[in-house]
Amino acid sequence: MDDHYRHFLTSVSEVPGYFTSAPEEADLSPDSGISMPARGTPLPDSHQNLEHPGNFPDPVFISSSRPSKGRGLAALSVGADESSVTRRIPYASAARKAIATVSIQTLPLQRDFRVRTYQRTASISGAIWLTNARDGEYGTRRFDRRGHGRGDWSHLPPDFQRHLNYFVANITNYHYSIANDGDEFFTAILPTMAVKHEPLLHAVVGFSAYHAMLQDPDGQLQDFLKYYNGGVTLLLECLKRKEANNVPTLVTILQLATMEEFLGDWVNLMGHQKAAFEIITEIFEPETVMHTAVGRACLNWYSRYDSYVAIMGGFPTELSREWFDCMTEYSQSQVTASPDDLRWRIDDRSARLRSISYDMSMLYARGSRGQISLQDFCREHQRVTRKLHEWRSSWDPALMDPKYLVTDFYYRKPLDPGDIVDPYKPGVLFKPPLFTTTLIAAEWHSIMIMHLSQAANMPPSQLFVKFGEHAFAACQYFESVEFWPSKPKGSMVSLQPCISIAALFLPQDSKHQMWIRRKFACLDILGCIHPTTRRIKMAKVFRDPSCAHWWLPNDEGLTPVLQSIRAFADERNAAAVDAQVDNIREVRHLFAKLEIGAQDDDAAGSKGRSS
């Protein structure tokens, strides 16, 4: 672990506050009707015509100071008036340091957060019993048996006990957007591991406190921040002591990355992701990572971020193909060895889709860097399209067993005039253990939208028909799960990326817009914060400036605690660090495709009027 991540953590721990505003805030025209601060230096708009490959300019080919993959974080110059600055601190990244401006007082870091336990030596010394991930002892001896007992945290302070109990009772793998957790990693292994490693303990407790705070009408932002700050600071101490290359540190970083995802902070998330990559490839090997429950969970957890960020940003995954292949090969071997265990069939289906995602990211990266001809790009794009359709049509019949379908819609209500889908449509909802069939089907539709957005030889009219089909399907899954009283906890979180992508390709009328605005409000209320720049983008799409503030009229559903969380997230998200991060955070290529469609509609309308 190099010094860059330590500098990054220092900036995070010291400044959970306001950075320079993103360019979308600064480049609004005076007549946009959206009142937002403009403190940053505007960047050139990077929208490009996505009818051709090469949509994402990679700064690695512009500046020789960029890391080899163009993935490091870089800060913009500060454009704020110095008279308004109340505090200045260093904000460092993998590429360079800059000064970030903080315009509000942040929560003072509590210096008495360290948990005193009789296991302190083991927990703070790097948790030696967890360190050697290759020998399999941790996964095999302790946690590869399902149904094991809960960890003991009765020796911890009462607030830590309370939040860990809340975590076990209310947090699931779905909160991590992990479709299946056959090893009970998130419900049992993770909290037990946290008890023995203080940075992870604070990170897990902070995640639990965040969700508990959202449910408490009297919740306060400090209820969450004190644990989050403690986790970051304790992790920084471990890194300073050169205690980085072990499983607890890796899991701590992944847990912090998950928190950043909830806050919509892709800048900080990518900082954690880069550090996690360095550790996971140091302590694990592709040949053995799948041999333990912890190894499987860590690879699944990390590779989700790796493939998602790569596809959204148009650059290669950090992991090489062999890491994705090992997930597929292992799950297939387990299906052969245990043909009656649905868990492995579910894992195999997920691993194969993740492998296709790798192919997608590599194709888009080659296109963005001009490393492939247009003809070859189109040919490869069609090949990946076939693989996606083959994946969808070749599901194991056991994963579509009709006995697990939800058929009793006792909770049915009359359809509202504002509905755009039927949430009680038969054949959509599956009960556990096949609930993942519902989730992964929705994910497939959103992946298809992403992939079609890169089509280089499809007429826009045909393209937008397909966009609409997949968008409505994703909405169908989302609302079917939303209205189902028996939905597993956290399941709406797993569907958040699907509805966010689908929203861009629904009809742009008031009915469809209000429907999607209510879904966005639902997600914010659940803690999946839409950052300022995304709200501004959608406000432009909806032609309603009020969406930059809140999705619903009269601040419906905007509770005081949610207001404080959103203000905190907005201030941390305000800096667009570089063009690549901005591409990811704002799904810039999808908005660009949307603008192409709008231009075609306007042209068609003009032609119709003239005739």
C-alpha cells in the first residue's frame, strides 16, 4: 500500500465537508431556473456522439502524470472566493494533491472512539488469525459451515452492541447489492470478524447506525458520523503501521466503499476501490481465492465494484480475466459436485453474467482508447449481445421453478391513473430461495440498456424502441418488489442501479416523470442518495428545476434527518475530480444518448409541423 491511499484517507477523515462544486453546477445557463451554488471552475463538456466507439476520453492519453490506467483521483483547482473559506485542508489523491475548500464546520472527530476490549491486542495488531488468507484456515475451520452461531460482542460498549444487534437483525447481502450469500458472510461472518478488528468494527457499526438513523424520526447525522470517522481514522493508523495486507483491512476498505456508494460519492468510492485492488491481489490468488467463504465473498464484493465502475467509465477492469474465470469455474464445479444445492446454481448464473460484464468493459475500453476499428468494434459488440441473450435464455429450469412464484397478491390495490406498470403481474416475483431470479432479471435489463447505448450501427429509432422495452421491464421488477410486503430487507437497494438507468429512457411526459420521481424519492428515503449533479441532470431531463432540490412537491417525504444526510452527501460530492470520475458518477454517456434521442424527436416534430 503506497502513500497515496493514506493521503486519501487523511483527507476523508478530516473533511467530510464541502468541496468545489461540480462543473454541472457551474455551467448552468442563467435561464436554467435551477438555483445552485457555482464555486468550481467549469470543465469542458465531454458529451460525445455515441454512435461511434471511443466515447470516453481517457486522461491517461492527455496527461503523462496520470496513473497507467487513468484510474487515480485528481483534484480540480479551487475556484471559491477566499473570503468565504472557513477552513482549508489538503485533499490528496493517487495523482496529485490540491487544496479543497470546506464551507461548513464538520463534526469534530471523537478521540475517545477506540473500543477497549480484552481482545484489543488481537484486534488492533492486524488480527493475526485472519491474516493468512491463502491457507484456508479462516474460511474452512470457522465459517464454511452454514448455520453457525453469532459472534459474541457482549464485552463491547452498549452502543456498539446495539448497532451490531441491529446489523444482524436488519442488514442483509441485498444492502450490498450482492444477490446471493450462500455462506452467510454478511449476516454472520462480517459482524463476527468486525468484533476482532477495530477499524472494521467502526465501519460496520457506522453502516448499521446509518440505516438505523434513517428509521429514527429523531435521528441525528452525528449518530452515524462518529463511527464512520472512527473507522477511517483507525484504518489510517493500521496503514501507517504497515498493517495493510490482510483480510480485515481489505474488508474494512470494502465496507467503507459501500458507505460511499450509499452517499453517491464515486470519488471516494474509487479511492477505496483502488486500495482494495492492491490488497486483494496481494493476499489472494485466482487459483485459491474461491476455496474459502471469505475469499469468495471478498472477490464477489470487489469484482462488483470493479466491473460496474469500468462499464460506467469506459475503461478496463482492474482485475484480469482469470479472476472472473475462477468464479465461473468454481461455481460450475460445485454444481457438478452438489447438483441438488440451488445455492451453487444461483452462484453460477451470477458468475457468468459477471464474466460477460468483463467482456463489455474491455470492449468499451478499447473503443474509448481508439484501440479497435469501427468494424471490429461492431462485430465484437454483436458477439457480446449474443452472449447476453444466450445467458438470459439458458437459465437452469430449477431457477425458474414455478412453485416459488408469488401468486397470492392479497395486497393488491386498484391501479392508479399514475401507474405505468402493473406491480401485480404474475410471473415476475419469486420467493426465496429464488428471489435472486427476480433481482438478476432486473439487472440483466439494465445491463442491456448499458450495452445498447454503445451500439455503433443501429438506427436511433430502433435503438430507442429497445431502450424503452428494457426500461419498462426494469420498472416492472422494481415496483413489483416495492409493493410486495414479504420482500427481503434491503432488496430495494439492489434494484437502485436498475431503476436509475431505466429512468432515462421512459417517455418524457408528466405521468412517467412523476412515477420515476416517486421511485427516486423512495430510494433517497432508504439512504441511496442521489448526488447534486445527478439531480441537476434529471431536473433538466424533467424540465422541472425543483428536482434539483427534491423529487416531490412540497418536500413530501423529505424528513429532517434525510435533509441533513443529503446536505452532507452534497457537500462531499460537489467536486468533479476528473473527467473519468464524472463519466461514472453522472452516467454521462447515457445522458448523451438521451440528448441524441431528444434531438431526433425534435427534428421529427419539426418535420411533422412543416408538413
